[in-house]
Amino acid sequence: MSRRNFIFISPGFPDNYENFCIALRANGVNVLGIGDAPYDGLSPCLKSALTEYYRVENMANYDEMFRAVAYLSFRHGKIDWLESNNEYWLMQDAKLREDFHITTGLQPKDMALVKYKSKMKAGYEKAGIPTARYHLVTTLSEAKKFIRQVGYPVIVKPDSGVGASDTWKIQDEAQLKSFFCNLPEVPYVMEEFVPGEICSYDAIVNSKGSVLFETGNISPISIMDCVNKHETIHFYIVDKLAEDLRACGRACVKAFRVRSRFVHLEFFRLLTDHPYLGKKGQIVGLEVNMRPSGGPTPDMINFAYSTNCYQHFADMIVYDKLKHKNKATPCFCAFVGRWNELCYKHSHEEIMTAFRGELTTAEALPEVLAQGMGNYIYLAKLENKEKMEEFFQYTLELEEKERI
């Protein structure tokens, strides 16, 4: 078998993505990087994993990216894989694959179903999973007509967007009019509000559509409010995937024709009965992401399962199955993000002392990541849900004046 050529787009950002390159190199892959960071700014481990690195001035400039791939193809031969595992670059990744006849990933023709929230509804329907009713935003009068059908509040968000950015809850007609007075130029969708807890199905899927590894996370509070209102952020990796969520996740893998990818599929679990979506506890489709969950989530998966999901991804690429497995008993891995502007009851030093045996990570985030996750984050491995709730309570409790 000839050595595979894998172009990894932006291998040094976010920082933890260098681990994909390291794992691929360990499996004998010829890893080639393209990014806008100076080579000297890459970590020693990433430099060792890359056979060659091509720096571009602007990764959003398609001509530059095209020339970079052409150069690496000329130098190393046929490119077998091209991937960023990053939502922001998925469309560009697909175009580059098409232009260089790389058939191992998503092509431009595949992207509408997995990039546009309005199009995703059809995939969830095919999987037999209900979704919120929606309206493609056009005029104020049409929006009012939709709201008469579903009631307030409603959620508005970009039809093609990343995470919870630019997503808002509209509570009444005054807020609706304000939204239309400042209507963004990009297409928006409006959805009925779903009273649910966000849960995810995270999986590595091989070229045949078989799931090689699966887990999930739960966000007890709205990520939208965390991003837009700087409310306190916390979520966790489950120690065991709920069977109904596993079934829904696998049904979506089939319906969305997932192949050779690390995916993050999002759902609601209803907290109350809903007249259109179903009974309390029902799983409802939210959106699909054809890449790993963001931020430190891959590392949290590793902590919770005593495994290496970066290596699982590399095994999928090279062997189409897992070569590296673990037999450890899973636990919970919890995330807390704290904001600089809030006054918390317990200091950093007190947290480090109280959870010395459970903490795996305590670090400040760069501004580009802090917007959606908090200025300072803590990750902890916790053996049971009771200990996890104690961790959340202790790290997130505010001073009395903050609660007023």
C-alpha cells in the first residue's frame, strides 16, 4: 500500500487539532499542512508531524488555497485526503476536493444538506426525527403570520452559520420589529422555540457508514444565551450514551449519508410536553455538524473515556476501523467557562484546591475562542453525577451582589 497524502487545513488552530496530524503521522500518513500561521509559530510536535507546511496570507482567498494544494500535489503526488475538521472551512474544503479530484470527502453537491439549517430538516425527517417548525425570513408580515401559527418566543439564526453566533430569541412584537429594523444581509431562518435540553451524538464513522466510536454531551443551559448574554457556561460528556439518543444518532448518520467523518449531531430532549413535537423526553432534531464538536470537546472525550479520539480518527482514515481501543470504565468529563466580568464566590485558587484530584485542565482562552466559551475554563473528570453537580455549583456560584 502506497503512503497516503493527507492535506490538513489549518493544522495549528485550534491548538488541539495538531493532535489529528500527530495521530495521522503515527499511522504512517504523509501529513501536509496549509495555514496562515508562520511556520515558526507551530509547536515542535506539529512540526514533527508535518512533512511540509505551506503558508498562505489569507485562507479565505481561494486562489491562494488552490495554489497551495497544487504545489503540494506537484511535490508529493496525488492527494488522497483534504480536511480541516473545522466548520468555517467545510465549504472551501469541498471545493478544493472537487477541483483536485479528491473523492474521500464531502463534495460541493453534498453541502446544502449539511450546511443550511433549513435543508437539514429533510435529513431529520428521513431519519424519523421531528424538528421545530420554521420560516425562511423574508418580510415582517410573513414573520408575523408564522408567529401566529407557533407563538412567541421564536428563535432567529443564520441559515448557514457556525455555532450559536448571531442567534437570538425574540420574545414579543417589539423585539421582532427591532430585528427587522436591523435585518442582516445573510439569509436567516425563524424557528419555534423548543423547551429542551441540548444533547449531542458525537461519532467517528467509516467509509461504509459504520459507526466506529460514539459518545455525546449534554448542555443543561442554552448555548445561545451563553454566547449572547455571557451567561455562565457548563456542559459535560456523558459516561454512557442514552439508548434513544444512540438510535437517533445512528439514524441521522444513515439519513445524512455520513462517510469517513468525525461528526457532531445536535438534538433537543424535550423538558415538557409540546403540542407539535411530542411528549416530555422526546428527542427533537436541532442541527448537524460534519466536524468534531468545538473547543476542548475532543480532549474531554479522551478524559471521559480514557481514550484518544484523534487516534480513532487516524485509524478510520488509514484502516477504516479502530486499531487502538481502550477498556477503561468511562466517567463524566465536565466543562465550566467563567467570564472575567462576573464575580464568583470561589476563587481560582479555591477551585484548584477543592478539585485537585479531578481537574484535568485550567487555562485562559484566547479572545477568538473566549467569545463562545468563557475567558477561563476548567475541565474535570468526575466519577458520578452527584460529584459533577457539586463541581458545577462550586465553580459557578456568584457573589450575592451578582445575583440581584
